[in-house]
Amino acid sequence: MSRLLCALKCFHDLKRFSRLCRQTNSRRHLCKNPHRDDEHMRRFISENTEVVGGQSLTPEIKLRLLTPNCRFWRENPELWPFHDPYWAIYWPGGQALSRFVLDQPAVCRGKAVLDLGSGCGAAAIAAALAGAETVVANDIDAVAAVAAHMNCELNGVELPACVTDNMIGSEPEGFDLILLGDMFYDEGLATSLHSWLDRCIKIHGTKVLIGDPGRAQFEGHRIRQFLHHLAQFELPECVRAENYGLTCSSVWSYQPEL
């Protein structure tokens, strides 16, 4: 599968993911200690991903990702035995968010941090490296939780708690900081996020940081008027090539008028 075809597939799969994210009603699954059932996933991830470092905005973080050297880069995606592997791509919004956290560790130091839509776990890893007191990674895909643990092990950080139910719309918990990378790819999901984040901020005074490369669904959403631009990063050439030619990615703080 060419890079372009892979990128197009990911784009269409994200639309399906947004519907799943709104419909899912699964139980909370805390993965602090991986169960024996996870061993199959760990073997599959090890055999079908490549450890990557140095080709992103955070070269100090190593991640298991889907690359051109991997079997499923070329093979029929329908043969993939799990949910579509969003966690196997290091999206540009997450890269910018992780870079910002590593450059500004005070935003996480000593705080309770939620990495929402955590995917490969890069932002959770960055928060841990920055000195967060506790880190929770939330992704509705159980395979993503296992992959995030494996990536934590690669980087020598403590395994976070991984929650695999849909937290969007749930009763807000007392997090000091919520990190969101590449979550504004669908109008409906963006609206749900907007409402839920407002509640988190109103009830707990939670701070929110958003990473996004400027997708249309993000730039055109009404949440945009409440964002304060914090940083912009030029994307490496290989990241541009795999993301429709996007050249940069930014980090924003969410400051609603409540």
C-alpha cells in the first residue's frame, strides 16, 4: 500500500471511528497490569509494527508504528484482525502537543493529566517525562492501550492507567490537565468535545491543551473562537508527505467564556 493510499484509508477510517466513538458503550477497562489475554495483542503489535524514533517532532520518544517496512503497509487492510490501527500512526497534532509538553514541562509537572484519544500514547509519555504526578491514557481501542504500554516500556516511563470506555460525555473527573491531539476531525465529535470540555473546566477548573495541524473541521468549528494559540511547529518532511502536505501543527489552550 502506498503512503498516499494509506493516508487516504486512514482519513476515511477516521469518519467511521467518530461514529464508533459516539456509539460505544463499553465498560471501563483499567490496564494498569496487562491481563494474560493482552499477550496475543503484544505479540501481534511486535510482529507488525516498527520501532520508530528521530522522524518526528519528538525524536527523543520511541514508538511502535506502522511503517513501509511493515507487512500491513502493503497487505489488504481487511486482513487486520482488530479495529483500525489509529494508534499505529503518530498524527501531527499529537506530535505538536507532545513537543510542547516536553519543551514546557511545567504545564504537566506534579499534575493529574488525561491524554484523551491517546492512540500510541505519545502525549501520555511526554506528560510522564515532564513530571506529571499521574497520567491516564484514554482510547476506546483495547489494542491501543496495549500499544501505549509497550511504548511506555520503550521509553522507560511508568505505565499509565489506560481507560478504554468513551469518556466524552461522562461525568467529569478531577484532572488538572486534559491533552487532546487530532481529535477535531469530525463535526459531531468536535461538538461533543466542546460541550464535555466546558463541563470539565466549569466543575474542576481543568486546563485543556489541543494539538491540531489546521484541519477544516477544527478551523471551522465554533470552539475555535475560544482558543489561544501557544505554539506552532514545522512538520518534518516525511510527516508532511504522509498527511496531505500539511506543513505545520499548532498547540492551543482552550479558554471558554463560562
